[in-house]
Amino acid sequence: MKEELKHPQIFSDMSTLFEIYYHIHEGMPKSFRVSVSEKVLHELSEGMRQIVLANNVDKKSKEGREQGALRIAKLRGHIEIARSFVLLGWKLRFVSNGAMANISERFESINSQAVKWERWYCSYPP
């Protein structure tokens, strides 16, 4: 029987970031919420999807590690796109300074974890 898959810390952190942002999203003006803010939620959920897929590869095979590294690269792209849209919301004053500081710190932590994970996939012994 195959061992149950456990999510890494980065998944929990992305989930928490999603929750935090969702509460901010609910209070935004409808036009921005529909045109831009929903894209942030989409990018975060796609990032969580990439985490699950990266964690589910065969880490013992070279092909699996290459797939994992590719998934992490995609994750990092989703993180940067979401961060850019949140920054736009902050510049338009739909995201408070305090919320932006909290969200930015979380984005940094998640990105740092992704970089380390990607390095692990790329440097794992053959």
C-alpha cells in the first residue's frame, strides 16, 4: 500500500495567504474585484495546484525530479503574477499598508521555500 502523501509547509502557507487575501478581496470595489482581484485568487489556487503536482512526482527518478522542478518554476510564476496584481491593488489603495506588509512577507516566505525546493530537485544526486 502506498504511503499517504503529506503536503509540504509551502502548501499550508499558500492556503493561509489565500485566506488572508480572500478577506481583503471581499471588501474591494466590484469593478476591481471582478477585473483584477479574482485573478489573484486564481493565481494563488493555481500555485497550490502546482505544489500538489510537484509533491506527487517520483522523486527517486531523474524524470520525476525534472517534472518537479518544472512544476516549481510554474509555481514561482504564479506567485509573481499574484504579487504584481496585489501590488496594483495596493497602489490603487484597495489594499491597506498593513495588509500589504503582511501579504508581502508571506509572498517572500513562499518564494524562498519554492527556490529551496527547486534547488533540491535540481541538485538531487542522480
